[in-house]
Amino acid sequence: MEREPIGVVGVGWVGLVTAACFAELGHEVWARDIVPEKVESLSRGEVPIHEPGLPELVTKNAERLHFTTEMGDLLERAGLLFVCVDTPPTYSGDADLSRVEAVIRELGDSDEHALVMKSTVPVGTGRGVQRRRDGLGYVSNPEFLKEGSAVDDFMRPDRVVVGADEHSAAYADRVEALYEPLGGEIVRTDVASAEMIKLASNAFLATKISFINEIANVSEELGADVLEVARGMGLDDRIGPRFLQPGVGFGGSCFPKDVQALKQLAGNSGYHFQLLTAVIEVNELQKRRTISKLQKHLGPLPGKEIALLGVAFKPNTDDVREATSLVLAGRLAGEGANVRVYDPIVGDKAEHMLAGAHIAESALDAVDGADAVVLVTEWPEFAELDWTGEVKERMRVPLVVDGRNFLDREALVDAGFTYEGIGR
Ligand code: UGA
């Protein structure tokens, strides 16, 4: 059977995962990016982001994966164009749709193509596009990929959402067919509902995190252990155990942006989304609490040496967008502390965003002479450090703020560390 050729517009993280996975499923894929250097290096098989399994897929399917700077290459060969361009937040919190608009302009007046929108866009975007361009097909197909496990999430989806209105039904059928081999449940719906499913899913998960962070904070006051609480709550299958890990706040390119966007969208329509206002505020406060914990033990911070372990917003990625580490580095520098950071993958890529922090060569280098260590990202290698031996010997003050409840608290306390977790 001849497989449907695919066009992918925008080869960032979502676009590259989408392109590589469709190629793995046997499709010819034409993927277009406007940055020539990126297209050149991808054509040589070099993958510019850290995403487990992705370089292997790109190499394995090199014959079916074509990278180009020319939109014409896609228009000539593919009917379905998966739009994977950035929709970053503007100052007001609305999504910036200029890149999506640029793609629509490039399509001219084609009646033989459908935009398959993977980029996260405000509810109503699809309707607006179709009102202006009624010959163009439009399918909303939001992505639910997690950085660090994106290939697996694509290949084994919980669900696939396909939103289309009447006149694009045939295109939506073709999109559905692409995902059929993957086995996830297909949610066929209208465009606005599909757009809302994406924003509501991220907003709900963020709400779950802010909720457990508040339970953690109250547990600290009342003497409960949030890990026990989350375990007990999570076994109720109406609640579920996932996204109940308290920490130093959620980051990344999606949750902060999408929660803000949904709140803003509601506001623009005249509805004040109270819950999301609180979710955002709790997340900001959560970052600040780390500083208070350091001050509780060290007093004023001027001149104190603070080591931050982890810069990426979560493990298995080199993404630092909206990472808590950046906020902490800035606030600590503002308090007069000297900050050193170490991340196994990010390296010095984020140096300009770390408020003058020293980029250490290794975790041990970072903790050398430190008055406190703050664990920001739960990279496995941080659990494997020789905490009770070499780390303790190197630190000036054996104080650990474990921002992810990731380390062996008992072992650290037994070895004489002062240990501060989250909600314990
Ligand atoms: C998130 C969603 O999980 C994906 O389904 C969605 O497709 C994606 O956004 C997107 O919209 O593109 P991602 O941002 O890659 O994925 O990362 P998550 O694993 O969801 O983590 C987000 C943040 O929440 C991280 O900072 C993480 O440390 C934090 N988190 C997560 C917690 O603090 N506690 C938890 O229990 C889970």
C-alpha cells in the first residue's frame, strides 16, 4: 500500500519528533525549516536537541526524511502539512501566532492542502483561519509529547485528538489513518474542542502540580510527609499517581505558557479563570520558598557559596526554557550569594541566562567549598554522587535543599547533613 507523503513545517523539537516518527512508520517526509544551517546539519544526520531515541530514528530513516528550506518542496509532494512552528507567549500572555500566519501566507490560494495544526494555538484559531481561507483544509491535531520521552509518547499515545469541521472531514480521515497503526484511542471532534483539549490538559496537569506543592507546603507546617500523602492519594484511580510530585515548581516551554494562555484567553472572552490565577501564583511562590529555606539555615546570603545541581527544566532534556534554575540563579545573585551551577547536558549553553553564575565542570566541582547545595533537576547521576563521602568532605557547610525529594534523606541525615526536602 502506498503510504501518504507527509509535510512538516517547522523542524523544532515537535517537528523533528513528528517527522522522524512518521518516517519510521514508513512515510516519505518532507520537513521544512527556515534556518538553512539547521536544515544542512539535519541533512547530515546531526540532531541539534537532546531527545532519547531521536538521533537513532533520524539515522535509521534517513532515506525517507528530507529536510529543506523550501515550502515548495512540501507543497509539491504532500497534501497534509503538519504545522509545528513556535507559538511563544507575547508580553500580554497571549500566544504569538506570527509564525503560523507566515505559513498560511506561504500556501497562497491552494485548495489541495490541509494544515494539520500541531502547534499549540488559542481556541478559535482554526475557525479564524477557515473563515479567511475557505478552500484550505484545516485539522487540529495537538501534540501531547513530553520532552525526554517524546519518541515513546508519539509511538504509544494515550489518545490522538483529531479536530475538524465538516468541509475538512476527508482530510481528518487521512490524518486518523496515519495514527491507526499506533493503537491509541482516536478522539474525533470539532476544531475548537480539539484546541481546548490541548490547553485544558496542560492546565489540568499544572494544576495538579501546584495542588501537590501546596499540600507539601502545608505538610511542612503540620508535620505530614507529602510523599506518603501523594502515595495515598494516587492510589485512588480517580486521582492517579502521576504529576503528584512536589518540587521547586513546574517549568518548560509548555506548562507556564499554556496556563497563562488559557487564563488570558478566558479573560479576553470576559471570564476570569480564578483557579489558573492561583496555579500560576503558587508556582511562583514555590520557586521563592527555596531561597527562604536557605536563609533559614544560613542567615543572610551575601557572600554565601550556593551550588545548584541541574539547569534543565527536567531530566533527559537540554531545554532550559522557563527552568526554575534560571529564576533561582537570578534571585540568589540578587540576594548577594555566589552561585555555581552544574548540569550534565546543558553545559554552558545557558550561561547568559544564569545571572553571572559560575558554570562548574562537574557536580563535585560545583559543591567544592559550598555552603549549600540545591538540587533543582533530578538527573540520575546526582543520586549516584558519593554524598556521605566526597561531597560532604568538599562542602563547607553540609546543607542540602532537595528540590525534588530525590536524594536518600535518611542516609544524608545519618551522615550529618542538614536536609530540607519539599513537604517532608
Ligand atoms: C508537557 C506535557 O506533559 C505534555 O503532555 C505536553 O505535550 C507538553 O507539555 C507540551 O505541551 O508540549 P513537558 O513540558 O515536556 O510536557 O514536561 P513535563 O514532564 O510535563 O514536566 C513539566 C514540568 O512539570 C517540569 O518542570 C517538571 O519538573 C514539573 N513536574 C512534573 C512536577 O513538578 N511534578 C510532577 O509531578 C510532574
